[in-house]
Amino acid sequence: MEQVITKTQRFSTLCEVLCVFVVLCSVSFFVLSCGMPEDQFRLEVQFKNLNQGEFFLYNYRNGTKDTLHINDGRCTYDVEMHDTTTYVLMFPNFSELPIFAQPGSLVKMVGDVSHLKETEVTGTAENEQMTAFRLATNELTPPELMKKAEEYIRENPSSVSSVYLLRRFFIQNVTADYPHALELCSLLLEAQPTSVELVQLQKQLGRLTNMTTGTPLPHFTAKDTNGKTVGDSLLRNKVNVIMAWATWNFESQNAIRQIKMVWEDHPRDLNIITICLDASPSEGRNIFARDSLRWSNICDGQMWDSPLVTKLGITFIPDNIIIDEQGNIIARSLKTSELRTKTRELLDS
């Protein structure tokens, strides 16, 4: 009897082991067949002629950055994800590469550091479509490229890559035609009516069309990172500058360093307020302390959803607005070198 029980127990144990094995095989088959778990995104990077290096990966949705550490020319980036997100990979030469991440997807990036424009991003339809667009247009002049970008947007209004192209070529441009950008944004919103990003962008572009040179700066008040209340009423010096920046955007930090040199020569006549689009005020506060910056810095942690960012029509970084003593806009969205030159000219006049 004891021997029968032992055999029965062994048989039961064997069945349990087989069940576990079947379950594990099923899970493995599911993961392999689907690519990734439904709440995960993976980016696999491979670059020729690069042994070790670092690239910054920016998340357009929440304004954060991650560092990709390349070893032996390879890197894998895993992140939990529940919504489609646009990333931008910034190369050392400050060129950028968009990556459209979807939950449950595996995206591969393959390139050569000596030919960065030819980098291919594959794994999803959005990324492959954008790769085809980039490879077909990387030798075009800026006007030709804008024309092709508009054709792409009109032909693919339901695509998140079209939203990226709208920002990249029609908004993040010192010569931007905001009414035209608003027209394209409205076209995309018709195809993507639930897009919070496009709804926000449409509001900002609507404000930008009414905030041209010579118009009054909108009224605003906000708390800076030290708890001080600041607003447009304080911008009554000879020259006043509002600057949008982020710790993860090198060009915006360079713009702040450049305007600091101007401010040091004219501390009484130049007033500056900066708006940081980081998710946390602490990083911006640390940079201010490190660089001995002594003006108000606003960071409400809402990034692109910030009411102040929307009110001022800020749609990219670095961005800037120059205001005169009467509170009227003199210029906006100048390049860093133009901002430095313009403020000096106004202060010396």
C-alpha cells in the first residue's frame, strides 16, 4: 500500500512538473510571437565604427531624458509603457533622430557613426515609414525638405510621425509661419481627435498667431522655484527676456549662458525670467545654483501641459520672447546668436 502511494505521489509530481513546463513554454511562445509583453517597449541599438559612447534619449511626452550607454557598438533600452510615445535620440553633432515607441513593440536601430543620416529604425510601421522619408530626403535643401514634410503630413494625417514633422519643420523654426502651422495642426486633429498633444498644440498656435511683434505680452503670474511670485508686471526694464529651457536640452542651456554674459554687463537694464520644462524643479534649481544665475526660474512640473507655456505660445525649446518697457513684444524665437546680438543692440541704444 505504501509503495502504491509513493508511485501515485511521484506520478502527481511529474504531472505538476509537466504542467509548469507547458505553461512556461506557452508564455515563452507568446512573448516570442508577439515580440514584447504588452506593457513593455524595447529599443535595440547597433552602430558600426563605435566601440563605446553615450547618446541622450529624450521623451517628448514627459520631458525627461535617459542616457544610452553603447558598449561594443550595441545597447538595449527597456521601459514600461502604456501609450505611444515619441522619443528623440540626440547625436553628438546635435542632429536628432525620432523614434516612435509603442507598448509591446521591439524597435531596432542600425547605423554607422560615419553616416548618421543613413541610420535605419525598423520594427513598427511608423518607424519604417519615417526611415523611408528620412533616407529619401536627406540630401534636399531646407525649402525642398519642408515641401516634402508637408506632403507627408497631408498624406498621413493619422500618423504620430506627422505630429513630429509638424513640430520639427513648421513650428521649431525662427521663420515659422504660425497660421500655416495651425492649418496643418487642425488637419491632424481631425484625423486624431483624441490626441491631447494636438489639442494643446492647437491652442498654443492659436495664441502665437495673435502674439506677433508689437502686440502686448499676455498677463500672467506664477511662482518661481524659490516660491517668489513673478509675472508680466515685473517685466518693465529697458529690455526684458523670457526664455524657455530644459536641463535635457543643451542648446537651451547654452542660450542661458550667453544671455548671462549680456546680463552681467547690464544688470539694471536687463530683466530675465526663465521657464524650465523639466518634470522636476530640482534639476533646474541645481543648474541655477551651479552657474550662479540670479533671476527667477519657473518650473511647475507640468512641462508642455503647463498653463503658462500654453499662454505664452511656447511650443519648443530653446525659445525666447523679448519685451520692451511698455510690455510689448519686440521679437521672439530668435536663435541664440541672434538673441545675444539683439539684446545688446537694444541695451546700447
